[in-house]
Amino acid sequence: MTHKPFKAVIPAAGLGTRFLPATKAMPKEMLPVVDKPAIQYVVEEATQAGIDDVLIIIGRNKNNLSNHFDSVPELESNLAKKGDQEKLEKVQRSSDLADIHFVRQGEPRGLGHAVLRAKAHVGDHPFAVLLGDDLIDERDPLLTTMLEQYERTGAAIVALLEVPEDSIHLYGAAAVETTEIDGVVKVTGLVEKPAKEDAPSNYAVIGRYVLSPDVFGILERTEPGKGGEIQLTDALQELAANPDGPGVYGVVFRGRRYDTGDRVDYIKAIVQLAADREDLGPALRPWFKDFAANL
């Protein structure tokens, strides 16, 4: 399939109320996960998949996001004078990652509305949507596989994760059929945050999507759904139900995923990532064992 290069869209206009008061003046996407803000992990994931044009959808009080990806000449000059090359490279990395753009969502009207705000920037390019609450370990590539499946099918591609039945009400749930490719399923239906007894499966849609620009036309006519918001799930359901279109496929993810949208899971993410790092793990792992033994 021949198409224009992929772009990436990162919705980051949420209020982050679960992390108050920390998020009163700081966007939740800027909360540090070890020593990088969560949003940087997401941008790095996009660039590692070969996408160098990134649009971040922001809301009020989100200027820290654009500041983070700007260069800071005075800081860089001071680090250079001190000969601290390691820190200088870390500071410069965030501003050299990609061609990063910003657009405001205005009023928060749901994920579908946030994606629709990307229409002018995306144009007729296919694009990936990456939600900042889900951090995917760089050792377990997901987005690259999703882009490959878009190339193969021309369909909308969602990331799926098998979750316990008691947790499916927290996610969009997918009805699926197997395909000839291991780890890839055809999505025949989607339900946003269903009750356990109404869920079509325990396959949960997690925060990665690869979409055709055709989705914008559907979102423009999608009425507010659950929670009074414009749901991306509703647009995907229309694509899945269209017998004349390419449909929707799911890539089942079985790697390491870190949920930073909940306070407890955010702490777990920091612990897991820090323990795996070569510079921090050797000192932390023995301490974790002693700490756990004394609980």
C-alpha cells in the first residue's frame, strides 16, 4: 500500500484530577517517570517507529508541555561550560526528538473530539494516536507492528490487551475473530466500558491506534455518547460494521505496559522502570527486596 508518511497525534488535554494537587499547576503528562516526563516516553515511542511529525493536543495550563520540547539555550550553555556532556545530551534530546506541533482542544469533549482537532494538521496522511497514560516498554515494540498491519490491510488498527473479566468495565471492549496471523485479530464490534456481563470479550482496547484520515469524516457526524463525550470507540464501531470498508483489526499486545493514569499504577511504573535500568537497578533491587521483606 502506498500512502503519505505517518504522523502521530498525542492527546494531552486532560485535567489529571486523580493526581491533584500535583496537577493543579503541572500537566499530568509532565509528571516524572524516573527522570523523564511521561509525555517524552510517548514521543520517543513514535520516533522509534519512524514517525518524526508529532502533534500534541493540549488544553489550558499546558504550556509546560511545549516548554519541555523547546531548547533552553541558557541551560545548555551552562552545562557546556561545566563540561557536563551527559546532562547536556539529555536536555538536548527532548528538543531534537521530532518535529513537534501543538493545537488546543478547547473544551474537553472526549477522545474522539481531541482526535478530530488534529484534522487540519494530519490532512490526508495516515496517523497514529498515542495516549500518554499507557507507556509501552521500548523493548516490546507495539506501534511498529501496528503500522505494519495498517500497511497490509489499510484498516484501522487498535492495540488490544487481555485483561481480567472484572476489569473490562474500565476499557473499550472488542468482539474479535481470529486471522491467519498470530497476534492479529479482526475486530467485529466495540463497546465502550461495558458491564462485565455485557462485554463481548476480555480484549481491552489500550491507548494505541493507527487510523486513516477517513476517520475524521465519521467523527464529525458522531454524536456524543457515553459520558456526554464524542467517543473514538463509536467511530471505530462504525468502521468495523461497514461491510464495504477495510474494517478494524487488533494487534494483541503481550509485552510490558505501564499504566500511569492511576496513582498506584504510576508508582509501580516508576519502580519497574527504575529496577530495569543499568544505572539504577543494581542499587535499587537489593533495597526493594529488603523493603518488601520488612512489610
